Amino acid sequence: MKTERMTFAGHDGSDLSARLDLPDGPHVATALFAHCFTCGKDIAAARRISARLAGLGIAVLRFDFTGLGHSEGEFENTSFTSNVGDLAAAARALERRGMPPALLVGHSLGGAAVLLAAGGIASVKAVATIGAPFDPEHVTRHFGGALDAIVRDGVGEVTLGGQSFRVGRGFVEDISGVGLAKAIGALKPALLVLHGPRDEIVGIDNATRIFMAARHPKSFVTLDDADHLISRPQDADYAADVIAAWATRYLDMRRPAPPVGAPEGVTRVTEIDPEGFAQDIVAGGKHHLIADEPATYGGTDRGLSPYQLLAAGLGACTTMTLRMYARRKGWPLDGVSVDVTHDRMHAQDAPSPGTERIDRFRREITLTGTLDDAQRARLLEIADRCPVHRTLEAGAKVETVLLDGAA
């Protein structure tokens, strides 16, 4: 994923720090991500969800609200309304780049903020919330004894997630007067509500109230046992996959023509388990799968091994080639299956110098239908003409370039 650092003026003119995560392949849509209360743009859930959406062709802008992270301004002088203003400013910054946001994604209080902001951003076609409160004032329940001090003294120290923040009376007064029911009921973009039933910070009843207040089109997806911060990588990846799949119904995600000579577009492989071998694969920005190694070779066996993927490509190309030929000839081929095996062990992948390297793939083809012997023999010959078969036998040139890594 390519990440570009950005700054833009927030609701009060303060410079806000942002990261624009861009797809390696075609850019088909733009999203704006609002983080949870006091969290920041670089929280794990924001980074993982943004990265997965970028892998699927959706550019994502995530930024620190005023007074948080690397953004300017004093947090104690901000409010929920100012957060909504920052979102509107972020949308304008994207519009100036020719990338108006079509999707808003908000986590926790950021989810409440996008619900309120969506009506003022004309380009938005879809809104997704993750663990969002129906009543933004919900956040003050976690202020503890500091709430009295804030009301009494005008500002108080609040500790959340092991970090301390100075919160002003203006924030408390502002958020106590915010109601989302009217904004949700008037929401024109499609709505997706994601929430975990075991969320101990924002209860699942909040998701019910948001969903019931909204008009169709609206959807609800449970995050099962995910925690409020979506701290487990698999939960963040799942949320991103659901958002991306759902958003395709409402966003214009037509892809530009692929470059000449690369009809499938870009296949992107990203490491997701630095301690093991699991890899996230997105092909053409649309199709997704996991690659891994068996547990006996240090992996976690969550997906096909590289050689199994290669064997799958050979098998799939073989069946497609046979079907195309039989269809053109009008032959009674009812079904095709191909079993592919690769007879070299993983431990022999890196032989000592001078050792001959030989790979052998064995195909066992099963043809069903009332085919005669001549037709079966001809189809066996045609199997050797499948493009992947020819590539494997002829060999291919692999060109490798090293790109600069993003900070």
C-alpha cells in the first residue's frame, strides 16, 4: 500500500495531520475514515481497515482530529461538533484533489460523527459505522470522577486507554445536546452498521437503535466476539472485507482498463503474519484469498501454499481449455475435474549449489459425459495446449524492481 502524508486546514484553521492510503492497482473509489474518541489515525484498527480497503481499490484518508496525534490545536477546546467540522474539511481536501469521498467509515464516536456529517457531504453514497454509539453523550460515561471536575472547573483530566487528555466543559455541553435520531432518519446514503455483541464499551443496543432509526437501504452485520477497539487483526480484516463487498452495491467502482499485456490487472501480495508465512492476496483489486504454509513448515495453514496455488492455476486453466474446446465442437462433455500434484518436497526448495532442480506436475483428468474414445483422446491432447501448461513448460521471465517503502 502506498501512503501519502497530507495536511489540511481543520474546522478552525488548524493544520490537521493525515495519511492518504492509495491502492497499488486501479483507484476505483475514495473513503474517509473517522477514528474513535481520542484514538488517532494510526490506531491498529484504522491502519488495517484502511490497508485492506486500499488493497481492494478504495483510497482512504484517515486523519487526526484537532488537538490529537500530530494535528495542531488544543484538544480541550474541541467538541463533537468540531469533529464533524473536521470531517467536512477533510472531504473538501479530497474534493480539491479530484477524489471526493463516496464512502464514510466511522469507528466508535467517529461513527456517530460520520452519521451527522454525511448529510453535508454531497459526494457520499454510503456510510459504515463500527461500534458507534446512538447517543454521542455515551462517551462521557467513561470520564468517571473527572466529569464533575470538568463541569465545575471548566476543564478536567480524563484517562482513557492508559492515556490522559484534558477535556473542556464545552465538549461536555456540546455533546449533551447532540441527538442523532433526526440525522439518521434523514440519511440518504446507504447505511451499514457493524457492531460486536460483546462490546463492553458501547453496547449492542446502540447498533439496534441506529439501525431502527435509519431508512432503507440499510444493513447490519455482527462482529461476533470482536472487542470495541477491533484490536485483533482478523476482526479488522473481516470488517474491511464486509465494508468493501457491501459498498460495491452503492458506489461507482468501475475499474479502468488494465495495462496492455496484463489483462488480469495487478495481483498484490502482502505479508500479514511477520512471525509466520501468511499472505494476503488481492487479484485485480477484486478477488481475495490467503496464502500460507503448513504448520509443519512454520506456517499456520490458513491458506494454500505457493505450490498449491501454482497447481490450482494449472488445474483451472486445464478445465477451462477443455470446456472451451468441447463447447466449440458441440461435444457431450458434462463435467471436468483435474487432480494436480507436485512431487517436490518443500524442504528441497533451496538445494545446494550444483543440484539439478526438476519440478514435475502430474494431472489426472476426469471427463464425464457420453464421449467416444476419439473425443477423449483429442481432449487429452488439448489439455496440453492450455496457456498455463505452455507457460510452465516454456518458462517465463520474471522482472523485479524495488519500490521505496512508505514511512
